[in-house]
Amino acid sequence: MSLSNAIRQIELATRPIHPETRAALDKRWAELPEHAKTPEQLLGRCAVGCEGTHGVFPKCNLTCSPCYHSADANKVRIDGDHTVTEVTKQMGLLRQIRGPRAHAQLIGGEVSLLPAAAHRETLKAMRAVGREPMSMTHGDFDYEYLLDVVTDDDGTPAFDKVSFAAHFDSLMRGRRGAVRPRSEAELNPFREKFADMFLDLKKQTGVKSYLAHNMTVTPTNLDEVEQVTRDVLAMRYDMMSFQPAAFIGDDRRWKEDFQEVTIDKVWERIEAGAGQKLPHKAVQFGDPRCNRHTVGVMVDGVFGTVLDADEPKDIAARDRFLAHHGGMIFGDIPRWALTIKVIRAILRHPGDLPPLVGLMTRILKRAGGLRRVLRAARAGKVSFKTFVVHNFMDAEQVKPAWALIKEGKVADDPKIRETQERLGACMYAMSHPETGELVPACTQHSVLDPIENIGLRKLLPLEPKGERPAGITNGRADELADANGSRW
């Protein structure tokens, strides 16, 4: 590499906002429906959204009610080579369209059914294209498996940090030691055991972790959300994510009227468990009918939100930072490069320092004041927490809405039109390298998963016989028609 090229690379690495990131954000904003282009919208301003894998390991060894996977998902065998190959393709397209950095979920069926080496290599493949991977799991695996995932064959750590999201709720069947849990409280020892594995991992290997706790909510366990929130806040989870159940996937496992559980009802119970209001209107990812979240610092049981929509100074600071620094990447960057990046950003906008100091002062006040924070920090009782609700849509509406979107039409039916709006503002995309298309997760689960699994059953039968059928790529049969009657 010539000196001039080296200087150019250093300049790009330390530029506050990488030009590819800026281009991806501008594209994302331009594609959002008009109703989503609000001052609090983060998509297209500081984030492109989350990403997920599909068709790479649909099999699961638990049975849950409800289950978002298609009815024949367990008729496909786990194949590590297939997973690594397909995830690499999918992440490559996401890198091309959505820029050099994003959070991506390694999701399908149960990720811990993958051989540890394949799991590890898949995470490496995701990181190689700037993705921050999160492994989605039911958490029912042993420490030895986790250790094998995060360390190479010679025993050295393969990663500095890993992210896992564990799903625990009383609707799950087959967990070792809790085959048919009768309450959410019965699962607390398993929640604690899972989180403790990552404390042991850090002690043994030095590998840090980010942990999310996921829970599906139906009328059966809605009233337990309050206690789950209270219990999990005392554990070592960084995020608490709740998903009101939707009529997606295996309809044999739809046992209740999921419409009774709304995003508002779930949030009310989260707030009751947290013991305080959790402001969420200052920022938004995608459509507010789909997602609700807040992030802040937890100080010995008191939550200080980062932004409060009722505080005008917070909103002024938000708008200033999004305008000047939206798109700055802080994760997985060498310390020297990050230091220079921050210095360049300050020099470019020195007037942003006083609003930043003011915001930090208000966060401390909301968390109980500086003395309380310092006292809690000495006791190890300060941590950042994120609360999230993801409200998925029913397949009955998604299928016709997606078909009309593909035709470039707007629905006359108000419910279908609302679904189209929500799909257009979706924050969670899945990649189809064979078409160059990104699709919303609800579309993937409602429309495409059943078709993909027909091809996967041929490509990866439970009892392998002979060679792979000709004409099958990326886990699907080329001759299969999509919901609109066209090939994809």
C-alpha cells in the first residue's frame, strides 16, 4: 500500500461519520414512509436498523406456544456448513446495502443446536463484514458449549465480546428441569444460571458479554410481566425485551386470543415492575405501533432515562446530536481511531459540548443525583439498561399487505393499509442475496418461511440420502413460486 493510500485509509477510519454510513443512512431515510419521518425517528438518522438471518438452522428442540417458525421447521436437519455459507451471503448483501456497521441477529431455530465450531465461524463471518452479531437462544445449553463457541481450537479467545439473547417464558415446553413450567417465577433459577455462565466466561477467558432477556407475552402470562421485570432487573441482563404474541408461524400452537395483549398493556406492566414511569417518546425506531424502547442508567434500583420527551432541553440536545453526529460508529473500533474520531467531531462542533454536559447532568439527577450514583458505583449497582417491546403483526394481514406492496398498490382496507405502513417503516430486515432484496421480519415469517422450508427439507433432510438435489440454492427450490405467483 502506498503512503497516500495509507493516509487515506487512516483519514476514513477516523472520520466521525464514514461516507458509506452516511450514504446508507440517507438511503434508509429516503425509503421510509412519510408518517415515519418524525423528529424522534432514529432510522436513517443514526441507525439503519437491526438485521437477522433466515433459512440457516430452522430446527428447535423446544416446543413453544406460540411458535413463529413454520410447522415443518423441525423436519430440517442442522448443518453447520450450510449455516456458515448462507449467513456469509446474507451478511454480504446487508453490508453492501446498509453500510459498514449494524447489529445483526443470528436467528433461526435454536442456535445452540449448531456445532460450537460452526457457531463460532458464523459469528466470525458476521463480524468480518462489520456486523455486531447477537446469538438468539432459549438458553438451555451448558457452559462447556459456550466456552467452545467463544474460544478457538487452541483455547485462545476468538472474540473480545459476545452478545446473546436468551428467551425465557412459561409458554416454552421441554427445557431441562422445567419441562412444563407453571409460572414465570419457576424459570428464575434458569434465568440466573444463564447469566452467571457469562460471568464465569469473563473470569476464565476475559471475554465480555452483552445479554438480552426475551419473553413472549400472551393473556396467560401478561400479568406476570411486572414480576418478571422486577426479578430480571436484579440479574445480569443488559436488555429486557418483550414480544406480544402474534398469529404467525405454526398455527397448531395458537392457543389464545393474542389480540388481548397490546403494546400499551405490556409497557404498563414493565413500568410497574420497574417501579416508575419509563419515558419512551423522545426516540423511535421504525413505527410506534411496532416498537417501543427506552435506554438509561440503573442506579441501585432507580432508572435514569437518557432522554425524556417532556424535557425541552433533552429534545434540543437530541436534535443537535442527530444533526451533527448521527451515524458515528463507536463499537469494534481501535481505541486510537475512536479517540481521533471523537476529537475530530468535537473540533467540528465545539458548541455541542455544553448541551452534552447539561444532558449528562440531567441523567444523573434522574438517577438520584451524583452522590447516589457514586455510592452505587462503589457497590457495583450501576448499569445501563434497555427496555424494549416488539409488537409483531399477524400473518393474516401481512400476506395481503406484502402482495400489494410488491404490486406498488395501496390497500383500500384500513387494517391492510396500516400493515403496509408498518412494513414500510420496519426496523428489522432480512436479506435475500438471490434477489438483492431486504424484507421485513414479519414478511419473512408470514410469507417466505413456509416456502423456504419446502426447499430446506429437500436440501437438508433429517435422514441425508444421496447428493443435494439439483437447482436448490440458499435453502430453497428455484421452481417455487412466491405469494404473488412469481419466482424469487
